[in-house]
Amino acid sequence: MPGAPAVRVGTVNIASGRSPAGPVLTPAQLGAAVAGLDVDVLAVQEVDAGQPRSHGVDQAAVLAVGLGAGDWRGAATLAGTPDPFRSWTPAAPVLRGPDSSPDSPAYGIALISRLPVLEWSVHGLGSGRARLPVRGPDPRTGRLRVWWFPDEPRVAVAARLERLTVVATHLSFAPHTAVRQLLRLRRWMAGMAGPVVLAGDLNLPGAVPGRLLGATPLVRAPSFPAVDPRVQLDHVLAVGDGLHPRDPTASALPVGDHRALTVTVSPG
């Protein structure tokens, strides 16, 4: 579409609002952490809502304010707090936006837009049986030990804009499950108004997601861990033709343990 305005798209895993040093940021600090990205649409992973561990903050709403965005949608993947004991329950793939507040602790993803959104949609991607080993203190003894965290369900959120559709997701930490979820996502995106940009923490390295989707990587840069990135787990992909990218960037932010990826795309 000649003359179509450019859109800057980004993705970041905020690790429930934790700083790279560990402490959870205040709402003011969290909003300021993303303000400098200057993106039109931002996919966010590991987002808390009403969690005691993150001051009960609705993090998607705080991030939207920091970006100067008027619209957003969050989709919880679980109700409760992620823990190795599975005290949480899986959440149905339902969208929540600026006009609603969390009525109980939840955790999931969000998609934030400064541009008018013509249509929002959400799609469940299922879960796997794998468990992730995480080293942390035992609350009973204070000693470090390995905890085995169960995988939670995964979802994708789509925003149909005037000239393109942006899809946000966070796939499983288990590679075989992430591949299955990505293929399910491919079938869902096939019915969307194009061109389509997929953004998120896909937990699959380098060129793998692009090859599985037949998609074009728009940012090629290591993104994890944030301090000294060695592997690209976060991706912004063009699914289908019709997008011209420029200014791909990987940025270390004051929040999260992944680098933020951003790129400007011009439909046409």
C-alpha cells in the first residue's frame, strides 16, 4: 500500500516487573522503563495483574501509561501465582482491557497499542507436561535449592490495525511444546488480514521460528539473558509478504531478563 504509515513494533519479557538486579519495580519505575522504546505496538510477556509479589499492580495498564498508549488487552494464562506447587489454576483465553480491573491475582501476556485497533482476538495454544528447573531459596530453610516449575497454558493475542495485524505470544519453555504451539499459531494466523507481524518470547532459538512459520525475521540479535545475551529467544517476524522493515534494535531495559526487540515496518 503506497504511502502507508510506518508502524514501530516491539516485544519485551518483563519478568513480572523485576529489575535485572532482582527487586520488583514500583509502578512509576515500570512505566518509565518502557517509555523510551517509543513503539506504536508492544507485545509483553510475564505480566502480573493483582499479584502481591508485584505490589498488586495491573502491570499492563501501567505499561500502557508509560508508552502513552490508549488501548491494550491482557490475557491471563493462569489464575493465582506461578509456583512449583501448582497452587494456581489454568485460565481460559479471555481478553481484559482498560475498562476492567483484575478481581484476583493473575499472570499472562499483554498487547499494547498507541494506534487504533479495529479488532482484538485471543487464541489458546495449550500447554505441556514439562517442568522447568529454577534455582531459588526454600522459604522454610532459606537455603538455595532447585524448584521444578510446571508449564502453564499459553495464549496469543491479536490486534488488527488499519494496515496490518500484530500478534503477541509467549510460548512454552519446553522446545517440543513450543514447536507444537507455534504450528497451532500458524494455522490461526493463516486466517488473519495481512500482513501479519508475530512478536514475543517464543523460547525457540535463532532462525528456528522463522523456518517453521515460513516467516521473515525482522530483528536478528541475541536477546537472552539481558545482561550478556547469547541466544535469540525473542522474535519479531513478518508472516507473509508486504512489509518493509528498518531500524531493528535490541535494547537492555531497566526491567526484565530479556532484551527488548523493536523494528519499524512499512506496509506496502
